[in-house]
Amino acid sequence: MWSCGRELMFGGVLRDFRVRALLTQEELAALSGMSERQIRELESGRVAAPRASTVRLLADTLNLSPDDRVAFQRAAQPGSAHPPTSAQPDAAPSAPAQPNAVPSPPVQADAAPSRSAQPVAVPPAAPAQLPADVGGFTGRAEALNALDAATAAVVTVSGPAGVGKTSLAVHWSRLAAPNFPDGQLYVDLRGFSPHAAIDPAEVVRGFLDALGVPLDRIPSGFTAQVALYRSSSAGRRLLVVLDNARDADQVRPLLPSGPAARTVVTSRRRLTALIAETGATALTLDVPGIDEAVELLAHRLGPGARPEAADGDAVAAIATACGRLPLALALVGARARLTGFRPAAIAAELRHPGGRIAALEIDAVFSWSYDALSADAARLFRLLGLASGADIAVAAVAALAGRALPEVRRTLAELTDASLVVEHAPGRYRTHDLLHVYAAERARAEEPEAARQAALTRLLDHYTHTAYHADLVLNPVRAPIPMPLRAPADGAEPKHVVDVQAALEWLETEQAVLLTALRQAEEEGMHRHAWQLSWALDTFLNDRRRWQDEGAAWAVALRAATALTDRPAAAHAHRFLGAVNGRLQRFDDAHTHMREALEVSISAGDRAGEGENRFVLSYVHWLQGDGEPALVQAEQALAIFTEIDDALWAGKAALAVGWYHAELGAYEKALPFQRRALELQQRAGDRANEVVTWDTLGMLHQRLGDLEGALHHYEQGLRVAGTMESPQLRAQVLGHLGDVSEAIGDPLTARERWLEAYEIFRDLGHPQAADLRRKLRSPDSP
């Protein structure tokens, strides 16, 4: 137990209570809704006198007793330890030491506050992720009844490919959805895809977003994210559908918590270990009986081709020939609708030379549907087999085919009519795994290698160029890509991304597809695309706190650079792997990558590369809480960029040096470096970082007690931000203008500035929205 004395700073008191509660910094941040960085700054003593609202929040999160709460609050009061160093002690520069950092928006938005009163928290809409129901679903009464009757928290549905597991799970889930008003989560885990199955870490992050967890509450580590997912789902009447699971290991982290939640898992395997561990109800799905298969085929034939009584034997024969497999029955039904053939005619067409219908291999049924396509539709079907994503947008299909959108839409309509492709969401298409494999086989057999390569090049150009331009919109201060993009191939037609919202919407929608695409680029030996796409996704993945995905992308980039024998590109990948591992608090790995990057640059005599490496190394040291080494590395980076007369990077490095001086409490020492950064940025035309520097100068003056000087610098930053298409930079400065307005005794202006900043960040889904929302809700707020 600790004793509260004047010599003990609040940070030490907080640390002792946190340890006593058996919480890590990451877990305390997740439970309180604060960021890990805020917790680190409080415990390190950088914030000597935190706000009263922050202290109350932490005391509530730690569940302190009344006596401990009094002592905790007393430790936070000015004079209890070292005096506060500014009029607004929680204010801190936004982090110019991150590589390529700029306040960039993630996607989880919050509800808008009322302008006439305190902001009202509007809970996020319940997630509704279930795919569209299968048209003409019929039969499976016994399986549906078993799902209705199940009382276990987990139900597994196993069976062979094409037997209808997904159709059953989705149909039942849509019927049962009213019993789960807190939402329905769905994911295709792609456990048996020809490409990599979905990583549970990617799914957990998506589920946290869907459940409305604010971005600044999401911890960096996978284990902590799983814990947060379970605590967020506890008590909710939630339905989770985990489709196409590979094994129990893929499923375990995705199981929600609480007796009100239900999970349905489909897999080609029985998942015996999962059943034993969770007490799951196990349902095995086999091909339907002949009567049910006949009923299903009758539905698939459509009302205009329903079998007459005389056709009964023919329908039964068709069902038998298809092995009663629902996927095959759907394809035969689609063929019948397109041709208008009666069942007897279809049965005759299926007859073998021996005069009887034999049980067909599934590929034979696929071939029957494929052979009936027009030449354009058959070609598009083949090319879709080359795309590795779980689904594909119509614009990407056009790029893959090298055709205009109207033509592609018409051809896709033919494929959907034939049940070879499903439009599962407006403008987005997917194929069953078995059909996808068949399409890829047809592509290898019928498309020349050059044509396959050209199609993949168009598709990857579409993804890479669109992601690259989206990154430029999200992160205007980022240094140019070291491996420049070539002109896109004819027909690639990258999407035109014009603003932050468009960039975010596209990246959020396509993120899983893009991560699969960069892995496919590596597998296909298209290493330049793999490296460039990894680079283009970095800002988005970092801002969304998808650091595991960010690290995986840069690992691909490193292997691609190695395959290309491009040492500068390899050094760049090592640099970013160092930064990512630092964010994940894997500091041994971070320093290993930084040593590799430095060695490559120094051995090549690449002074600019060495400077960038030292710049990022300073950031890793800062993440580790080592302010002095961080300052040393930033100073060395500044010296290198000054030597080679690189004003852009020298401006970044000067900003970082000033930042670390401020972090170490040397505000007077920080000021000249910030002014130098300003001169360099104005010389280089780096307006985005100029805004960051004006903002940082404002904070330094605020910490030094010069509130008028702080106000002046913030207003200068706001003026420069107004000349740019960068709402996030404007919002950052507005938030700090609110802080200084509160400090000079103008609460109404403070609230006005905070509210404007909050609305921008909210609309962008930026994590700083949560901090501004807390300020606006605070009892101390006007």
C-alpha cells in the first residue's frame, strides 16, 4: 500500500492503484476510454495536475473505495507534488514525431451534439451485418427446428461443401434477428479459401467497430482487444454468425460473452474441440433427401417452369443426377429458367450415352452452366477466378475485365441470372468457393498466360492507384512514396478520390480485399505492386489502430523489396516495421528492424535514408518512454537533413527536436527549434506541417503561461489550415483554441471552439472526438 506524501506525484499514485487492480496500462486505457498515451503521460509525471474530470473517470474505472478516492483526488491537486507547468496541463503536442504522422481520420463516428444544450450521447445503431437471405429458400425444416430449439450459447453447423450451410445459417438468422435486438454480426472466415483464411485479429477489430466502441478505447494488443470485445458484448442480446470456419482456433477469440448472446458457426469440419470446450449444440447438415431436393429444385425452376404432374419423374431424376447437392440444384434451376426448357428436356440433356442418368460430379454441373454462357460472360467468369478477395466491387470487375462499366454490369447480370455469381450487396459480387476454384481452373485452361497477367495487372493497378491517392488525401504531410507508381494500365480506371470522406469510405469498404490483394501480388511475383500497396495502406491502418494488419502489410513489403533486391525499399520497410512494433510495444523487434534499416542506409552511403531511420528511431524511443535517446536521434536526423539541405525533412526533424525538449519539460529550449521548423516548412511549402508547428508553438506558450502568445499562434495555425483541404488539421487547432479560451476565462468561446472541432472529428470518425465529447460533457463545461 502506498502512502500519500507531498513528494509523491499523482503519476506514482495512479500507477500503484493500477497495479493493485491487476491492470496493464493498455487495459486501464481500454476500460476508461482514455488512450494508452494519456495513461503513460499521467504515470510518467508529464501531467502533474490532471483535470478533475480525468481524475473522477480514473477513480470510477479503478473502483476505488471512498477513502482511497479522497487520497487519489488529493494527489491530483496542485501543490500535492510538483506544481503544474502550464495553465492547461493536459494539453500536449499532437505527436509530430510519428513517421509521416498527421491527424488522420478513422471511421467510427459519434452522434452529433445539440447546439443548444449539453451533447447527448446517442448510442450507435445496432449492427446488422447479415447478408441477404437466399431467394426461394425451402426445406430444411428439421435443421431449422434444431436451431430454434438449441439452448447452448454456441451452435455448430457442419457438412460438406455446397450442402447449403451458409444458406441455412443466414436464413435462420434473419428469421431469428428480432430475438437479438442488440445486433447481428457476420463474417465469412474463408476457412477453406484457396488463399489465406481471415485472421481472427482482423475480425475482432471489425466487430469492435461494429459495436460502436470508440477508436480511442481500442487497445493495441490482440489479447486486450479480445477482452474488450467480450466485455463489450457481455449482457447484449447479440447474434454472431461465423461462417466457413477453418478450425476451433479461428473461432475461439470471436465468441461473444454473456448468456444473452448466441453464436452460429458453419464449417466443413465438425469442430470437435470447440464443441467439447463450449458445450456447443452440434448440427450436421447432409444433402437433403430426395423429396426435399425435388421441392428445392421446383422452387429453383421458378413459377413459369414449375413441373407438371407428368414431369415429377424427370425432376426426381435431375435431383438424383445432381447428387441432391443444393449448389448443383441451384445451377440447374438457373439454367432451366434461362433456357425455358421443361424438366423432361433437361433430364434428356443430362442423360449419358448409356441411356440413364448417372450421379454427376459437381464439376460436370458447373461445366453445364458454364457452357451455356455467352462468350463475354464466360470470359468474365474465368477472370473472376483470378481475383483472390472475398468479394469484388463492380468498378474492380471492370478493371479486371478491361471493359466499360455499363458493359460489365450487363455481363454480371447474365452471371447472376445463371447463379454463378451473387450480388450480395449493391454493386458487390462474390462466388461460392467451389465455383471460384472452378473459374480459376477454367482461366488457367482457356486464358493465355499473358491475358491472365494483364488482367491481374489491371486489377492491382486499380487497387494500388486508388489506395495511393486516398492516402495522399488522408495524410498530406507524408513524404513521397520511395517507389513511384507507374501510369495505370489501360482499363484499370482507378477510382477518383476527392476528399477525406470519400477516401475513408472506399478504404473502409475495401480494406479486407486490399490486404488479400497485396498478399496475392506477392504470391504472383508482382512485388512492385505488393510494396506500393503496403505503403498506400499505412496511414489508414495506423489511424484505424489496425496495427497487426499494418505490420503484416509491411512484412509483405519487406519480402517484396528483398525479392526486387531494392535495398532502399527494404530499409523503408524495416523502418515502418520498427514503428509498428513500437506501437504494439514489441520493442525488441522494433529495435531489431531499426538496426537493419540503419545498417542498410549507412552501408549504402544513403544519408537521406539514414536521416529518416534516425527520425523514426526517435519515435520508437519515445513510444518506449525514453525521452533522452529520442531527443538524441532526432537531433542527429536534423543534422543530417541540414547537411544535405533537405528543407522538407529538416522541418520535420526540427519539429521533432522541439517536441522532445517539450516532453522533457524544457519548454524554453523547445521554442527555437519550433521556430526553425516553421522557417523550413515555409521554405519547403509544407503547409500541413506548418499548421502542426503553429499549433505546437501555441501549446508551448500555453504551458509557459503566455496565454496571449498561445492564442496568437493557434490563430496563425487556423489561418494556414483554412488555405488547405484538411478538416482534421483545422479541428485539431480549434480544439486547442478552446483549451486556451477556457484558460483565459472565456468559457463560451471555449465551448464554441470545442463544439466545432468535435463536429469535424465526429464526421471524420477521428479518435479525438471522444476527448472533445468528454470536455463538452464535463460538469465544469459551461
